[in-house]
Amino acid sequence: MTDFLDRNGLSVDSRLAAFIEEKALPGTGVDAQKFWADFADLLARFAPENAALLAKRDDLQARIDAWHQAREGQPHDAAAYQAFLREIGYLVPEPAPFRVGTVDVDPEIATMAGPQLVVPALNARFALNAANARWGSLYDALYGTDALDAPPAKPGGYDATRGAAVIARAKAFLDEAVPLASGSWSDWDGGQLLLADRSQWAGSKPGGILLKHNGLHIELVIDPDSAIGRTDPAGIADVLLEAALTTIIDLEDSVAAVDGEDKTLGYTNWLGLMRGDLTESFAKGGATVTRAMEPDREWTAPDGTAFTLPGRSVMFVRNVGHLMTTPMIRLPNGAEAPEGLCDAVITSLCSLHDLQNLGSRKNSRAGSIYIVKPKQHGPEECGFTDRLFNAVEDMLGLDRHTIKVGVMDEERRTSANLAACIEAVRDRIVFINTGFLDRTGDEIHTSMRAGPMIPKGEMKASDWIASYEDRNVRIGLACGLSGRAQIGKGMWAMPDLMRAMLEAKIAHPKSGANTAWVPSPTAATLHALHYHQVDVFARQKEIAGEAVPSLDRLLNIPVAAGRNWSEAEIARELDNNCQGILGYVVRWIDQGVGCSKVPDIDDIGLMEDRATLRISSQALANWLLHGVCTEAQVDAALARMAAKVDAQNAGDPLYEKLTPDGIAYRAARALIVEGVTQPSGYTEPLLHKYRLEKKAA
């Protein structure tokens, strides 16, 4: 039974209260009694407005549903539809041209281009790996993945043939990024090093040479006595790339955090990252390994002066959106507190330890707190976040706009009003990112009653998605984000397919995005190659001023008008979606795993989180609504796919088999059959309900 403590009229989970009073507040100069009084005042002020914004979402959705129902059977009238959306306030007037005014932004965000990691805050080991992924071994990344066009490593020790292919590929990269004045890196014998561009020599240290290209550093590890160095004429033992410039520590889509126990763990890990003292010990190879945060790296510049480079990513924390409430704090009237309000206060409090240099490592050298705010619907909600952050700054004694915001462009009302959303946070915005997975789920739900949607696999080729991705970059550039903020792109979801990633993900820097999401430190190292191939800031200058794709394209609803579905096509889509839903939900509900590599129906490992779940559940809810399939067909597909998911997880000792009366199975089914009535098609309300039931059991 959870204990709750009274704190200025708030009923607070005792575990959370102890964390705040014993770990987060000490040393910050913030008085505990004043903190709780101010926190209570903030919740009293903002909770009603939070509820009103959610009510407006429901009202707009009801009006859109009614508009489509009234025109059932009629051809879609794009002009009338857009006029209607303006009439109800879904579309707002475009703001006059403006430039964002954000200041005090770390260069990793503002003026550098490179990969971005997203990791669950509840997993300390993953968080540490991500924070330390600022530097990655190119040799290891090439050797241990399918990135090379070479046979896989032979079992049983080092494969010299594959190792030679790795070294050849790395030397070819050096020839492209930092060419020598003459000859190839493969021929350099360690003598005098003459670069074609002498300015690319950035520094040196015993056993290391530092080079620079497109704003990113490359470290040559010189160790002629090592196993690899002995085989190299120059003694090069490794090539390290500056890789994950930034990392998002996630309290949202990639975690299963439903109560005070879960949330306190996430906050504890965030505090450890902000202090630099987070560690994690685990068994590996018969020994105990302890992970800690890397120190900064010391170098000597060509002119003889000493300098350091950061050893870690600059970290954002992703708070939850505006929708959910949390049982860890109850208001004086007994209602649960809005979780997003709690996140804003507590993660900012933890970040004071970084701003005040209370720990052993530094996150923001510019003196800022970086919070990603997801799942906002339109400029009114972005403005609410701006005022919320004002209040948190006042509460913690921070200068205005110390708290920076990253806006996820992942809901239809936001992407349709993106410039107005940016304007609403114009002096604290440091990031816009196209979350195309949630954006697809919202596309289906918003237009749920317009007709049956095209299959999930066809969505990525839809014109509205191409328009959405292009609009994001061009609107961001028009608002002055280049040089002040990140313009980001979405996740590569297949962590085992690195060769395919190298072929496909170069499209992100070519699009003008100065960051994109990757699923692992290894993927970050490989994706860093793309930012050496493409000068993103030069590309942004080429794109700036190009026409923004029209709203007509963005609002082109992906319905399958007049399509005749074959039984095989329906069965395949049902199986594909049901397998993905069950495979993800069973881990979320039974094990509390919010993001993991889940085998798809073809046994390809995909990184799954709530955004992918939202697509699959909304797609089937839409087909049920329009009679493309029946509930009986859904149940048959769930039964078939439960057996498949059981088989795919046979090697997991913690796995519990799926049964129709089991909590996880019931949760998966509810996400489909109740999908039409879920707020904005979100999965959180049902997931939290069934996870809490599982924890209670």
C-alpha cells in the first residue's frame, strides 16, 4: 500500500516526497516549505486551464466528426473543408513574419549538426550509454553490424579479414572528410602529417590526433602496441567520431511510468545525469561492470594552448504531454494532478544541480534547461507551455527563458499551424522535430469518420507526409531556427539493419535537418557519417526561401475511396497490426517495458513505442468503424497472433503467455475496439489502466 503525505494541501506519494526533500532540494537554495507552497499554487493555477485545453480538443474533434458524417458518400471538398477548419478555430491565421529570439543555447543544439539519441529515463544503463555516446568507435560500429558490404565476422575471436575491411572503409572515410595533401590515409606511415586543408588539424595529445570536418571532430587513436595498431603502418588503433551531440532522456513514449514508484525512478535518474554521478552496475561476461558518465576530453591546440571537448551528449528531458494525470500527487479536491505540470516542476528542479554546478559533470555550458514537450495541439497549447515554464522559472528563481522548449511537430493541429506554434514559444524554442509516427496516428484519428484509411504500410508514401516533412524544415528556417535551434527528423526503427540505415537516413541531413533520431549509440556513430557527407547548414541556406508546401497537400486525407479490399489484403493487415499491438503491449503491461526491440510479423526487430502502437490501434479502429473488417475477424487475428508472439518470446524467462482473459491481451483488444473513443487516439489511458491493474495483481 502506497503511503501519501500532506504537503501544503497536496497528497504526495511518500517516495516522491522523500526524493524531492532528501535529494532534489538540498544544495539548491530552494526552501522545502516554500517549494511545496509554490507547487500547490502552480497546480491550482494551471490544472483548470490544462483541463479546458483538453476539452477544446474533444470539442474540435466532435465538430470534425460531425462534418464528415454529414457529407458521407459525397466527394471530399478540400476548399470547403479548409474553410470549415478555419471557422471552428482548428486553423488559425498565419502570424506576420518573425524570427525566433532564443539565446543562451549550447552549440550542440544551435550551430552543430549530428545525431540525436532517445532513451527511456527509467533505464539507467541505457541513459548512461546514450549520454556517453558523444564519441563512438567507427571500427566497432562497422565491425559489429551489417553496415559493411562484407561477410559477417566469423565466430570465435577476431576475424582479420573483416577487420581489414573495416579499416579500409574507415580510411576511405578519412580520405573523403579530411584528405591528405597527397596520397591516401591507407598509405600514411605515421610520419609528417600534411592535410590538404591545414585548418582541419584541431589538436593533439599523447596517443591521439584530433581532426575536424563540418563542425564535427574525428579522433585518431594512435597505439602501435595494441592488437589493431600493430597491423597499421601509422599505428592507428581506432577512429572515434563525434556522434550523438544531443540525447533526449525520455519520460514519455518510451517508458511505462504509471505511478509514484515509476516516476520517482525516472526523476532520480535525471537528477543523477544532471549531477554527473549516476552509475549503474551489472553482470557482463562473468564480471561486474559499472557504468558512469565520461569525463571531458583534454587536448592541445596547434598553437600550443590547452582546451577540452565535452565527453558527453547535451541532454534534453522529454516531459509528458498535456493529456495524462498522475496518482503520485492529488490535488486538495482529491483529483489527480496533471502529469505534465508535475514533470515541468520536478525535472527543472533536478536541472538546478547542473545550473548551479552542484555535481561533477556539466550538461549545459550555456546555462539552460532543455525540455522536450510532446503531443501539443496547436499554438494555444504551446502558449500554455510557455506560461507554465514562466511560472516554473519564477518558482525556482530562474531568469526568464532559462527553460528552453523543444516542440514535437507530431499532431495535425500543430503541423497545420506550425509557424503560430513556434511564435507562441519564440523566445525559448530550441527544437522542432517531425514525429511522423504519432503524426500518422493523429491523422487517422482526426479524420476517423472521413472513410476507411489506406493500409499502414502505404501511409509513408502519402503526399500529406511528404508535405509535412518539407513544411517542417521550410517553416522552421523561415522563423529563424538555423543557428539557434534544431530542426529534427524521426527515428530509424530497425536497429539491426545498419546498412539500410546508411543508405536511407542520409535523406535527413539532405532535407536540411540538423539532427535526426537513432536507436542506439552504434547507430549514432554510423549516422554521424552522413553529417560529414552533407554540410547541413549550407543545405539550409539553399533551402531557405523555397516555397512552403500548401495546406491543401497537408490536409489531403489518406482515405481509400472506393477501394475493393480482398480477403487476403484484409487478413494480412489485421495480422500485421494485431501482431505489433500484442508484441508491444505484452511487454508494457506485464514487464513495464515502454520501448524495446519487438519482432514484427516477419521477425524483423523494430523499435516499438507508444507512437507505433497508436498507429496500429487507430488503423484497426478505423477499419472496424467503416466495416472493412468485423470484430470477429479482429478477435481471430488476435488469437492467431498471440500464438506467434508467444513463440517469438519463448526465450524470455520473464515472459507470460498471452491468454484472452489475461490483462495484457485484454489491453491489446481494448486499444482496438475502443480506439474510436480514445482521446486523440492516444494509447496512454488504456495502457495506464491495465498496467496499474497488473501492478496491483
